[in-house]
Amino acid sequence: MKDRERDILRRTILELLTKGCVHYTDLDKKVCATCHPFATTNTFKSQMRYLLNNCYIDRIARGVYQITLKGKKYLDLLTS
């Protein structure tokens, strides 16, 4: 996966989470519906794993995620 595509997926996930807590399945559907040809369930999973491992997002309940303060700063970096 190219860096640009990876960054677009991460930005899309984080932007969806800025609106509040979102369930994993809803995130997956919305990200894969973005019309980006590289947005698949597998690429979504790998980017979610990256965001979780680097503390950009938190799992607050079973299957429910929210953006962290660190994630908001990362999103600002991705959108600038």
C-alpha cells in the first residue's frame, strides 16, 4: 500500500471518529464506501490496528472506538 493511500485511510477513519464513538462495523462500512478503490476490509483492518497500536484511537467498549488526543493531533498533521 502506498503512503498516500495509507494516509487517506487513516485520515478517513480519524475524521469519522471526531464525530463521537463509532462501532467497528459502521466504521468499516463507511470507510469502504468512500469510493477509494484501495479501501477494502483488509486495508481497513490493518489501518485500525496501526491506529490502535500507536494510541491514536481507543477501544472503549466491545467494538466501539473513539479518537484520542494524540489521534486528534495526528489528524491535524494528516490534514495539513
